Amino acid sequence: MRKTILTGDRPTGPLHLGHYVGSLRQRVALQREHDTYVLIADLQALTDHFDEPEMVRDHVVEVALDYLAAGIDPAVATIVVQSRVPELAELTVYFLNLVTVARLQRNPTVKDEMRQKGFEADVPAGFLVYPVSQAADIAAFKAHLVPVGEDQLPMIEVAAEIVRRFNRIYGTTLVEPEALLGAVSRLPGTDGEAKMGKTLGNVINLSDPPDVVAARVRGMFTDPRHLRVEDPGTVEGNPVFAYLDAFDPDAAEVERLKQRYRTGGLGDTVVKRRLLEVLEALLEPIRRRRAEWERDRGAVEGILREGTARGRAAAAATLGEVRRAMRLYGAGPDA
Ligand code: TRP
């Protein structure tokens, strides 16, 4: 049986290399062998950007451009705009009964985000429950597999729990999802910090021009004790090597570079030059495809319209089953 995969991104800014290794690369690799849905999660984006609705709206097309540039093929994958599928909001309401507030408060990713956003004292209800809406996204499309980065594992766990509860109480209707981690599930920022972010200025965007990428690589944090070329250097926790591990197709060459770096005699500039080559080999075709789609924004809008219509039909079919399973008034003969 063909399996269904679903993933999503919040349209709040350009997609970066962290998105690429965490999930986007896998979606592109899997899209032909699976029924693939890619969700532009604008409702989820509003849970922490409700006061910037134009920003969220304008990023919907930008994220779609990033998808197309990165190799999502609209002929095989379905790109869906979340807010245009009201069935997702409906399923969220049913799911909210199946999870406790205490369970949601224990979610480590949500906890981190609450700290960052200063939501600890007074969290908006919508933000606390966004993992429930994400569970609804996954369940509505009957996704078996969710290719994600490590930070999203708690979300998939909650989703699987909710689905199990739903099936136990109302009868088996929904598919229990599984996370699919990439080979690299976590990429550090260019400053070596675990958390990447647009406002932290430590990301390389898929749409960044060559001079910006070069400057970011040049400014990358390395081993602060590796002062002279002859000095032995540390590879662990050194983001330049983390990026080489993630992007250099020649793993044997990366191993050789690591050896030389550890013993001393390999300068940071040489390693960074290699990394820049590797990144440009990846980003150059992405940039080129993006430029092509940018010239035809009408076509991009068309892809979003068609994808959303197809996605909505799939979600509506699931919601019909859900309403019948829940014995909702008027849901059908077997209710
Ligand atoms: N929470 C995800 C992120 O922060 C985005 C997302 C929304 C998602 N809905 C999803 C991911 C469904 C996987 C499946 O990037």
C-alpha cells in the first residue's frame, strides 16, 4: 500500500538550511513513492503572530516559492494552504477533548518556545494547543509518516496519542502517525548555537544570494582555541563540520579534513572554502529554480489553488468519517 506523508511549515519567514536538512530534503526524496502533502501552516503561524496577519499572509507564497525551488514537484506533491481547509479547524475542536492541559504543558518544544516568546506567565490558549491543531493536520490527511526535525518529535507523539484515543473511543477511523527523522535531525546555527532563528541572524536561507552565503560562512563560529593553522582543533560542536556532515556528499573527504583539523595544520579558511563550495553546489540550482517561478507568480497561485482544493477534498472525506464515528447529529445513517 502506498503510504501518505504530510509535513508543514509556518509561513513566517524564508525557509533556511535547518528546514532543508530537517524535513524538506526528505520530502523531495520521498514525494514520488508516497502520496505527499505539504502544508503551509498559516493558522499555526498566527498562534504566535496573530498581531501580524499581513506578514503571515505574504509569506504563504514565499514559502510556496521555497518549496518549488527546493524541488517539491507540484505534479506529484500537493501543496495545501491550511487556513483554506476549515475541516482542519473542525477536527482540532474534536481533538481538544482528547488531551489534557497538563499533557500540553509538558511538551518540551512548546515549553522552549514559551520561554523564548515570554509566554510563560500568560500563554494564549491558541498557542498552548497548537500541537492539537497539528495533530488534526496530520490525522485529517491520514498521514502515516511525518518527516520532521528532532524538535517536532513531541508533536508527533501527542498526535499519535490523540489518534489512539479517538480510535478507542469512537472506533478505528484514523491513522496513527509516525515521525520520520532525517539523517541529520538537528543543524546548529552558524554561530554554533543550538537554536536557529531569523532574528538570531544565524541562519542561511535557501533564497540567500551568493554574497550573503559567503559572508555567513566566513563569519561562522569555529573552535575559538584554534588560533593558528598549526594548532590542533576541535571538530565536535564546531558548526563548520556540522554543516559539512550535513551537506558534503563526500563523507570520506570530510573524515580526512576532520583528521587534519584535529592534529593541526588545517586552517579554518580552508575548511570554510570547502563548505562554501558544497553549499553553493546545493543552493545555486535552488536559486535558479526560484527565479524561474518568481517570474510566474500566477502559476504559483494556481498551484496553491489546485493543491488546496485537492487537500480539502481529502480532509473533507476524513471529516465525514470522523463525524459518523462521533455519532454527530445528521452525520449519516450508521450514526
Ligand atoms: N510545527 C511545524 C513547524 O514548526 C509546522 C507544522 C504545521 C507541521 N503542521 C504540521 C509539521 C504538520 C508537520 C506536520 O515547522
